[in-house]
Amino acid sequence: MIVPKYWSEAQQTAPVANGQRTIKRFGWSDSSQQAAEQHAQQRLAEALETLAATGSVRRMDHKVAYNSTEGLPIREEVIANYDDIVISRNAYGALCLNTPSVLFADIDFDPHHGGLTLPWLLPLVIGLGLSWVFAPDSTGWLLGLGITLVISLISWLLAKRKKVEQRRGEGERQLENIRAFSQRYPELHLRIYRTPAGYRVLCMNELFDPRSDRAQQLLKELHCDPLYSQLCFNQQCFRARVSPKPWRIGMQRMQPASGVWPIKAERMPQRSAWVQQYEQTASTYAACHYVERLGAQQTLPETEQVQRLHDDYCRAQATELAMG
């Protein structure tokens, strides 16, 4: 796992068959900005050698948060280091805990369940159409509109209630699936947390290689998001978001809009102001709530450290706080 503290970018224009091409490469380091600059120059030189030898090379490293396909580590601002644990700020402003060997698994609700648009939109459209056909005069049309709006509001409230019930039922099914998983693997010590979108599982008595067949199989059996499993494999780490998503706590998205690190110096005051407001607002929310422990009781010093940091950052024991 690599979440570098320092980043730099080097570029150079080189001749090609049909003109010129500007090649750019990032460099990174945990030790200093100078080392990051040297690394960028080294990677640029390697790219230019490839261009000279083959006539073709990728023009630039794409500036996205997770870009392991191009050989880049996680591009996020490092907030704190605790031994091999890194707390970083992701592209939309929330804090994430990154660990190379302590397994986290987030199991989210099915995003296709519980949509609210159609149940209230359909009677609205039908009602307006009937009002126009059967009551073309203004008085009748307004009466029809009023009745349609009332019916649409009732439909929306019923749909919202149904969504809450679906979420509750799905949450119960997810928890039962996690408990069944624990029965299949009684040797594992699992801590279970409720998140705004589902559940989170933390394994306390074993360390894992994120690329190992065992880790990937456990994530699959827990019905973890395949994209998360792939991220763990690519970046060789496990991750857990430990502060609220901004839009869940009434905040606008990260400013400036692209929060991928590093930020240009002239945009840092805007980012710092946003972060200050975010931290103040987020302090009254929890990222998840602790639910229960399952399976074995053994722990490891490494997992205990991760658990303490996770619970403190998430405010996981403050179940009176709303989750964000």
C-alpha cells in the first residue's frame, strides 16, 4: 500500500514522426517534495526513452484518485499516519482509513431498490392529462390540478414509507447474511457496524494480503461491492470511510470541484475554507454505528490499533448521533 505525502509533475516536449508531443509524468514520495520531483523526472526520462525506442508512449498520467492501471498509488491528501495506517482525505472531502492488512468489508443496500420518482410522477402526469381533457375551463382545470397534487403527494408519502420498509427489511437480511457468514467461519472475530447504506465488517484476529485468494473470497462471500474488492486488489490495501459524506450532512461538494490531490496553490485557500466548514459540520455526525461482535474473541495488536482509530474517527460508539 502506498499513499504518498508528496507529489510532483514533470513534463517535456519531444519530437515525434508527425511533429512534437508533450509527455507528462507524476512522481511521489513519503520523505520530501524534492524526492517527489526527482521521481517525476525519473519516470519522465523512462517515458521519453520508450517514446524514442518505439515511437509511442502514453502522453500523461491521468489525474484521478485511484489509478493503479497506470501504476500510480492512491492520490489523496495525507492527514495523519499511524505506523502503517494512513488517514487520507478523498476526492469529495471525507476522511478514509487505509490499512495494508486489516480487512474491512462494506456491504451496501441494493441501489436499485426503493426508487421514489415513478410512484408520484405517474399519477401527476395522468391527472394533469385527464384534467386537460375533461375540464378545459379554468375552474375545472384548477380543481383537477388540486386533486391531482393531493393524490401525487399521498402516492409519494406511501412510496417513501415503502422505501423505508424495504430498507429495514434489506438491512435485516444483510445482518442475517453476515451472521450466517460468521457461522461458516467461526474462527474469525468480526466486529459489525451499521453504515448509512448498509453494514461494515472488520476482522479482528487475522491479517490479510488484499491480493490473496482468501481475502478476495471472504469479500465475495460477504457480498461486498465488487468495485471495492477490485480497489483493494489494485491498491493493495483495505479502506473504510471514517467521516460523513458531505451531501448527507447538508454540505455542498468539495471545493474546488476536483478534489484529487495535489491541489494547485492558488486553489488551496478555497479548499481549506471548505474543509474547515466540513469538519465543523461533520463533528455532530457519526460515519457508522457499532452493532455487535461475532465469532472468536482473539485479537491482534495491529487490528486493535485499527479498530481504535476507526471507532474514534467514525464516532462509532456515539449511537445517539445521526449517520452521514
